Amino acid sequence: MPRTRRDVLRAALLTAGLAVPLAACGPGYPEDPDPLVPLLEQAEADAEAARTLAGRLGGAEGAAAGRVAEVRAEHASALRREVQRANRPSAEGEPQGTQPAEAADLPALEQRLTAARESALELLPQAPRHRAGLLGSVAAGCAAVQQLSPKLGAGQPDPLDPVTTGTVEPEATTALQQALAAEHAAVWIYGLVSAFLPDDFAKGLDEGAAAHRERRDAAERVLTAAGATPEPAEPAYVPATPVTDQASAVAVVAVAESDAARAWHGVLVRTDDAPLRTMAAHALLASATRGTSWRAEANEQPAAVALPGAAA
């Protein structure tokens, strides 16, 4: 029968004649299997499947599959670093690397990306803070790359459900105020660029502004319920680059979405409250998907960010 590290330690103590309680000689990390390992294997298999599919398809669909491969490979690297850092054991007796590494077409990749996104979101509410940030970025990265093609499942998340949080920690309150500031700025930016974009942008502008107003209002409600005074919007915001035409207008909206994603990622890593994490993850995914669309419109590469919100 395979021996665990615990068994080896017990035998060594007995051989040495040491009567030390085993609990006092723990390894210093949780001894249950690391829940990130299945996500890591899934990311590795997705990357290989997308890479193979990209070689078969070529053209625009091949390029989309190729970007999926790059994004999922980056997810695998980030997850592997965290698993190795935690130094937790693998599940004994469980086969490793069993995820099928093949996809027939882009809709098959869509199913894999959706499954990966949902798996990450399922673990997020109860994860340690630093892992909540990683899981949120992995989920958002899957959603972001799906925006590259309707066959990958392009689309925005459903409207945010009302959130009732528990105690909001002081550091989470600060992070939520920063997210609120990013939402105020995004609403203002969407209004600014409407004067520089033609009518065929109207739907995207209306939906984007409405989504940011929704998240602004949700942040204000949570802050008020926590006994904090929501910071008001500034009279105006200065874009990083002047908005003078269609190209600069599209680019500045993409920046606003990146700023919002980064701010909501900051909430994820500063709270233990599960409902607030769910709200922050929803906002992160929404800005990640909308950001992909605006970067693609601006011809920025890569349009889909692998780990939205996370520090470069």
C-alpha cells in the first residue's frame, strides 16, 4: 500500500524512540488534496486541445483557437505556481492528467471554457483571499477569450442579482470604494465617447453604460449597508489619452474596462465575505468580456486578456 508523508514521519519517530504526538509534527500545510489540481489539469488539457484545433482550422477560427490555447496555458502556469507554493499532496490513488485533450471545433472549446469558468467560480467563495483573486482572474480570462467568437460563447453575464453581505472588513470597504470610483469613471467615459462614435456603436454604449450604472448602484448599496458613506462621482475625469476621434474613443473605453476589472479584483483579495466576493467576481467577468470587445474594436493585441484584473 502506498505510504503517505504522514506514515513516513510516524515510522521515523517510532524508529527513533520519540514519543511526540503526531499532531505536533504536521507538515505545516493542509493535508487534503489541493482543490486547484483539477483546475490545473483542466487548463493544461484545454491548452493542448485548443492548440491542436488551431492547427487544423486556420483563418479567423484558427486564430481564436490559438488565443484560447495561449490563455489556458497561462492559466495552467499560474495555477501550477500556486499549487507548488502551497506544497499540498495529490490525492492518493487518483489518476492524474485524465482530462481529455481534444476538441472537435470551436463550440467544443466553448463547452470546455464554460466548464472551467464555472469550476473556478464554484471554488471562489470559500477560498483564501489570494486564491480568490486567482480564481476570479481565471474565470474572467475564460469569459474574456470567449468574446473572440460567437462560436466560443460570446456574450455578457446576466444582470447582477441584489447582494446582501455580512460584515464588510475595513480593508474591503476601502477596496469597494475604489471599485465604486472606477464605476463612476466608467459611466462618465461611456458618456464622453458617445460624441465621437457613430450610431452603430449605440447599442454597445447603452448596454455598457447601463452595466456600469448597475454595478455603481450595487457598490453604493453595500457600502451604505456597511455603515460607510459611498464616495460621490467627480465632476469630470481625465482620460489617460485625449479623446479626439473614433479610434481614441474606443481605446479609452477599453482602458476604463481594464481599470474596473482591476478594481473589482482588488475587492476579491480583500474580503472573506462570500456574497461580496460573488458580486466582485460578477463585475470582474463583466468588465473582462466587455474589455475584450473594445480592445478587438481598437485592434489591440491580444484582445482577450488571460488574467483580467491581476497585476501584470
